[in-house]
Amino acid sequence: MNNILIVNKEQYGYHIDTYKYCTYLSDKFNITYICWDENKKRIVTEGVNCIYLKRQGSLFNRFSILLKSVNMKITQNKFDLVFVVYFPGCSLLKLLNVNYCFNLDIRTIAVTESRIKNYLLDNLLKFESLIFKNISVISEETGKQIKIRDFFVLPLGGDSLVKSDISLENLNLIYVGTLSNRNILNLVIGFHAYIQNYPLERISTLTIIGDGFNNELQIIHQYINDNDLKDRVFTTGYIQNDKLCNYVEKASCGVSYVPITPYFQNQPPTKTYEYLLSGLPVLATNTHANAKIVNRSNGILIEDNVEAISKGIFEISKKLDSYDSKQIQKEMEKSLWKNIVNEILYPYLISIIRDKK
């Protein structure tokens, strides 16, 4: 079997895309995965050799540790391909190993709240991409947005988060994802407006699963307490993806809420795929990426403001009985991770390896 090195700053198992790559490629390649040790529970996949690096010291020191460790691993082993998930400065790995076969994988553009910072980071990404011959991107729109000359589209995928059928009797909304830079308080306020404006509608709840870096969860808790929503809005904090089943099975609608901004327009939200593959209709903000997969048969697209959220919840409540969970799942089968990896990623990697020989 061919030997592949995957370089990703995120700890193994906590970046869904590369975790799924490894899961479905481990019987086809010998995989080594280098990442930071973020003191999270270690996830083990048979056939994947994980190397954890201690994340300590200044930003420069951490970058030096990562660069030296990966470079040493490359020089000491005969990898057929080095698969790098983009991080600033990663082009140095290619420059230090010009004779090695690399693929640069771009999963996201910069999504900070600062336009200037996003501009600088995206231009750095574009500049670094010039060093690599092989580049995969999450969508064609992303590749064009950062003006990469030649790229391969490696789309986002998903897996069902449930083991049993979904019930669409009551309106139980669920949001799963980060709270950072997402304005999820708007979702809570919009839900509150819905139950005030439409008190005779279905029994409804909102469950928020996730956490943020800027006190977002505490701010949401404060709003819940101040407005007596403890029986309608529930928060859990972060829950690992493979532990979400019990929560999703109790839901009847997934919320895929990201602000409608230039940097989120073409960024496919992972949870949109996972909700749909679980058979949940979706209430999603009307970004270009969401609009490509959310339609009348599987959900509703809304603007990113409180009034639109309230009206959107009302609309999906009215349509809830008309959704067919099995049909929603069937229409999304092509986006299952096993199909993405086996039918798109695997042939792509093999073509790169063969091309270099």
C-alpha cells in the first residue's frame, strides 16, 4: 500500500473532514497523521498512526515545533504523498522538500470579523498556494474566490447522526456548531419572537449544542434567564460528534445558521449536510452554499435577522407534516462521506501518486 502523511494542526478526530478521510482510506493507504495535542480525548482509528505534538510556547515557537517535527518525519520516511490541510506558513514544508509529492487542501477561507484580517489571510493563502502543484478546495466557488489558478474540488460530505427514524410531530429545533462569530444569540431572540408571535402553534423547543471563545454561551444563558425561557431553550456546551445521536433523534428540524457575509457565502456548513443526511428538514440562512442544497422538499432559506428567523420557524412549523425524512436522506446519499472519499478523494490521490512516478 502507498504511504500517506496527513498534516493538520487540529487534533485527530476533531476536524470532521480529515477524520472521515482517514476512516474510509485506512484500508487503502498506510496513513500517518501529525497534529497538535490539544488535551482532548484521543480518538483511535485502526490503521492510522497519529503523532501528537505538544502545543506550547509562543506562536513562533509553536510554528517552529510543527515545522521541524513534520519536516523530520518527511525526511525520515518514504511517503508517497504529503497531504497538508492549509495553515499559514505551510508552504515552507513544500519548499524544504521540493522533491516530495504534496497536496494542499483548503477547507475554508478566513472567517474572522475583521475585513482587513480576512483580506490579508486570504492573500497569504493565495500566495502560498502558488508553491503547490496539487490543490484541493471545498468548493468551486471557494477556489474562484481566492483566485487559485488550478484546483480540484473535494466537496464537503456528511454522515447521518441518528440510528432510528425522526419524528416530525412537534417542532424541536436543534443547532449544532461553534458559537464563535456566528451571532447565535440572534437565533435565540428570533425563536423567542416566534413563540411570542405564534403562541398557538406547535409545541416548540430549541436546543443549542456548542461553545464559543468569547463568552457567547454565557450571554445566551443570560438571555434565557432574563426572559424565562428555561423550558423552551436548552444549551449543552460542546458535545463530540459521535455523541450527538440522542439529541438529533429528538429533533425535528436542524438549524444551519451562519451570518450572510462575504466570507460565509461560499463556505458549506458541515451541519447542513449532517442534518439532511439524518432526515431532518433544515432552517438555513440563505448563503450561496446553503442555497445549493436546501430546497422546498427539505427546508427553508431565511435571511440572518431576528424577524426572518421568527417567520422562518413559523413557515417550517406549517410545513413540518409535509416533509419526508426518508426522501430527504435519499436525495443526499451522494454526499455521504464514504461516497465522497471512495468515489472522489481516493481516485484523486491515486492520480497524484501515479503522476509523480
